[in-house]
Amino acid sequence: MIYIIGHIKPDLDSAVSAVALKYLFDKMACFERPDAQPVLAGPANYETKVIFKKFKTPLPKILTSTGIKTSDRFILVDHNEASQRLAGIQAEQITDIFDHHSAKISLPKAIFINIKPWGSTCTLINYLMETAKVKPSKKLAGLMISAILSDTQGFKSSTTTAKDQAAVKQLNKIAQVEKIRQLTLEIFKAKSSLRGLTTEEILTKDYKLFDFGGKKVFINQIETVEQEKIIKNSVQLIKELKKVKKGMGVDLAVCLVSDVLKVNSKILFSVEKEKIVVKAFPEARKVKNGVRDIGPLLSRKKEIAPAIEKAILS
């Protein structure tokens, strides 16, 4: 079996990318992936469930590590680092990578890799569709628009490119979403929902693991429109963050609380790791112990992770 799979904490771009790539493969025999199946590497988050339901599309099934066979092959979307890969996928099983993150790849053989410096993997897949003259269905176009808006934070993130904006405009000729701004607010509302989540679940809602010079770093991001409400609970969040750090065996664990409307992020961290955070964000304003206001930084990929990596390695 050939699986199209995103990272271990599936978000909207990761899930939609897998579905969109399957659609492209089915339309274009030249990719030689006619039987590839989209799957999730874990449960979909609330935002993803809401948007898939809105566009009346079933979510891909979840693949677990125990369900992997040695004969299986994998096409990775929206990630390339081993730390973000479903456990059980061996390097030699990977045949393709479609991504928009910086490349940290070590594989035993040459494979097909397509990485573009755009705001969303769906922007890349739309580009491939456009090149191949493949038009997505109306439902898929709506999903792809939503994924691009989600990953670029409504075009407010520094990762946003003209290509992302053009892709949404082009896709909307098919999807015919009447009010893009209204859809963006709907996405923000779903993304920021923390209802029914425990403190641990909040801190692992949207995390990624990084390897910076041999140091394992956990970065979770809470995108919200109620930043201050979350920060008020910082003592409990930091206490739980220490448990997450120990449980995952990482060297540093931080949590971003990003207000997507005000374009501001505050970073939570274990107090004993303050030196690294201060070094990474020297202009940050101290809010309270374990919390610093790092200003108009929203992108974990382009702004937060690189700053922490530089602080660790320098």
C-alpha cells in the first residue's frame, strides 16, 4: 500500500494536502501513484473536523504505527523531518515529499522531493494542479482555500507569499466562497477553540518537535482570539509544560500563545530555561515569570523556531 500522510499532529493543511494530492494523482497517471491513499498520522484537531464538515468531505482514516507493514510506501506531505514523522515509518519506505518547510532530510536513496517556500502545502499542490491543468472539485477547492488561510493566518503571517494569495483567488473561481473574510474568521474561531480540553491537551494541541544541534525542542502553538484569558492561567500551563518536557524527553519545551487578530505572540516556558528564551528574543518584554511578549511574531516555522535554533547553536 502507498499512503499519503502528514505529520504526527495533523492540522488542516496537513489533512487537506493528503486529500488534494490523492485527487491530483488520480487525474494524472504520469505521477505513477494511482492507488495512493490519504491517511492521518493521528486524530484530526477541532479546526480540521469543522472545516471538513463544512465542505461535506469525509476525513481520511487514521493510520497507526501498528498498522504499518514493511511493504508499505509513504508519500510525506507538510513535513520532512524525522521527528515529525509517524513512528514506524522507515526512511527507506519514503518515496516522495511535498512540503513548504525548510529541508532537514537524510534518506538512503534519491526520491521525488518538491518543496516550495510558500505559506501552505496546499499552495504547492494547487501549483502542481495548475501546471497539469487539473481543476479540483468545488468541495476540494474550498478545503484548499481554508488550508491556505489557516496556515498563513489569514495572510497575516510572515510566511504569506503572493503565490498563496493568488492561489486562493484562483481556487475561489471554483469554490465560489462568497466572503473570504467570513470564512477566515470561522477558521480562526475553530482553531482557537479549547473547549473540553485538559491542560495537557492544550499544551500538545499543535506541537512540533525539532532537533537543533542534537538538542530536542518541543514548540506548541495556541492560535487564539482570547490570548489574555489563556495567559491568566500561565502558572498551571507552565507547571504542565514541565511535565510534558519530562514525559517527551526533550531538552526545551515552549508554548506560543498567538493572537491571530492582534498579531501578537507571548511565549511560555519553564523558568529554568529562561536564558535560552531571552537569548532567542532579546527584545521581548517580560510579562511575568515564564511568560514573555515577543511582539508581532506569528510564524513558528519562519520566526520562532529559527530564533530558538540560533540561540541554542550560538
